[in-house]
Amino acid sequence: MTSTSNPVSEDVASTDVEGDVPATKSTAATDPPDSVGRIERVVGRELRTVSRTRTFVVLGAALAAVLVGTAWVGGGVRAGFVPTVVDLLTPLELLVPIVAVAFGYRAILGDRRRGELDVLDTYPIDPRELVLGVYVGRAVGLLVTIVVPLVLVGGAVFVGREEPFGRYASHAATDSPVLFARFVVLTALFALSILAVALAISALVSGTRSALALSVVALVVLLVGLDLALVYGFANGYLGDSSLIHALAVSPLSAYRGLVFESAVVTAPGTGPRTASPVASLLGLAIWTGVSLAVATWAIKR
């Protein structure tokens, strides 16, 4: 849900019906904002919406409880950062897309249902500016919801790890807070790519039910469908060992998983087979994000 306040209307509202500037306000205050200013207004609107929506707060609390509980029960808090990454990877592969879709699947749809997109046509705001503003605003809320629980887990490992912290200098290749920090960053990038997909869905649909249905379909495709397609291609000889490493970038989930193993798990002991192409995986996440935002922009323009 988004608020009903128009992101650029405050500037227009500062003039009267005939366009005269009120004596109590300067002329500069009534000048329409530039592109950056318009985006900032949309971002501010979305941040207010996120902060006032209890559902997002509940999601953050639930995610924190699941992650901290998983790390504690799985023994990662006492074992170290890399074991904690391994414990959290599978839950995050499922939970991050769900949380990201929850943040984005009604973001633009809410504006369309209230007729706010039609109102925005009368103001000097480009659809690209609107999509970017909505994306950035929702992204801030999403990152807080996901990163804060991970930081809490990292702090618990830092305090509860059985091996003294002083040994990290001589065992940096085995276990290090740096590896966990990489994991947090990669999880954030994964969440941002799924959020972009959710915004595209929100811009394409015209009703809440269709948005929810299409979101479920998207989750199934992202969480299961693309991975199954890769497995099918490999099992039937369409993908070889070398090409599979790069083909994993096609799926955001596989790209995320491969990046975590390459950057935070396999590299920890310095051994193990190559599980993904970091460059291809990062490029895959970037393409999913960029194309999804482009689709959202096109859907608003049509």
C-alpha cells in the first residue's frame, strides 16, 4: 500500500488558482523540482509508507527470529562465521524472495487503483523517475528488514564463537568476519533483484488478486522453475560442466547461491570445486534488476 499524497503536488499547491505566488512564500519555493528532486519526493513518500505499514515491521521481526534461531539451533553461533553462512543460506533462499515480493508487489498497483498514476500525468514527472523513486524507497525498507537481522546474527557469532577472535589473523582463510560481510552484501543484492521483479509485477497487473497470483507464479519460477530447467538441461546433455557454471546466472536464486559458495564458503578453506562464475552471476542479478525496472516503466507508459 502507498500513501495518497502526490510526490510533486506540494510544489504545485504553493500557488493559487490563477498562478499567483502567495506573499508568504518566495518564488523559488514554487519552482517545480528537477529530476533528482522529483525522485527524492517519491522516495520520501515510499519511506513514510514503509515505516507506517505494520506488515513490514512484523516481517522484519519474524525474519530476525528465524535467522537468529536457525543460527543458534544449528550451532553456527558457536562454530563460526562460515558455518553460520551455511546454516542460513537455505532459509534465506526461501525467505528473501517472499519478503522482497511482499515489499513490492502492490507498490505501483496501489497508485493505479487510486487513480494516482492518472493524476501524475498532469505533473512533470517521468515514469522512469516514478519507478526509480518507488524502487529506491522500497529498497531502503527491504534492506533494513533483511540486513539488520543478519547483522544481529553476525554480532552473536562474534561474541559466542568458541575460537578466540585473536586467531582470525592467522586463520583468515578459514573463518573471518569478512566472509560473513560478503554474505550479507550478496544477500542484499539478491533481495534487490527480486524487489525489481515484484515492482514489474505491480506495474503490469490491474488488481490485487492478479498481483498476488502473478507474484506466486513468479516465486515458483524463481525458486523452483529456473533451477529445474538448469537441472534438466544438464541431465540431458544440453549443458556441459563448463557451460553450467555460467548458465547458473540465468536464475537469480542459482546466481545468489553460487556467489555465496564462491565468495564466502568454498574460498574459506581455499579448496573445493568451482561452483559458479562470480562475474556471470553478478551480471545475471544486474540484468534481472535492470530489465524488471524497464518493464515496470514500460507498463506505466502504456
